[in-house]
Amino acid sequence: MIDKVTYVKLKHAEISLLHKNIYLLVFEDDYEIEIQDAVEIDKAFIELLKGKEFSVLIDTQKRFSSITNEARNFFAKDPEILPFRKKIAIVVDNMPTKLLANFFIRFNKPQTPTRLFTNYDKAMSWLEEED
């Protein structure tokens, strides 16, 4: 960890502050995210934000990571983070990742409002909108 407020480097992901309460999550390229990675990421958000609400932009552009079903289910329904995570925007630029993200949204059914984008700026705009 460099700065607990703005940046966290994890084993296979990075979290950084983008704007106000919006954080960027980037996974390691060419890696399959597993349940232990999902747990580490959610714990990092909880420790980083200490009970404050936040939204997350997952930027998968120029990356070809995958994610296990167990990790997808955890991200969708982790009860420890649900009270604090307000929105998830997933930005994609390739068909395999788009299919995986759509599968996450349709079948894992995240309990946080989640949308898929092909445009980074549109994703940010949606995250910045008030509920």
C-alpha cells in the first residue's frame, strides 16, 4: 500500500481514487480472478473507506482477465460490502470480457446497481449521477 486514501496495490489488482467517492479497480492482465482475490479486494475497500459509501469503475480495457464463478458470486453478494457499495460500472473493449461482464450482470445478479459500458466517460458520468 502506498497511500491508504488514494491507492492500494493488491496481489492481482489495483484500487485507486478517481473522483470523490468513485474508485477505479483494475485487475492484473491475463489472470483468472479467484475467490481469494475477490475477498482481498472487498476487504481492501472496507479498510480503505471505513464505512463510507463508494462506487467502483472496473476498467477491463486492454486486458483479458477472467473470473471464477465463485469469485463472481462473492462480488455480487458479499454482505460486508453491500451497505457501502452504491454502483458498479464495468468498462469493456473486447467481446470475451463483454460476454463475461454480461454473464455477471444477468446470472450472478449483483445486489449493487451494475452497468456495462464501452465508453469510459459515459461510465464515469453514470457513477457521478445522484440516485
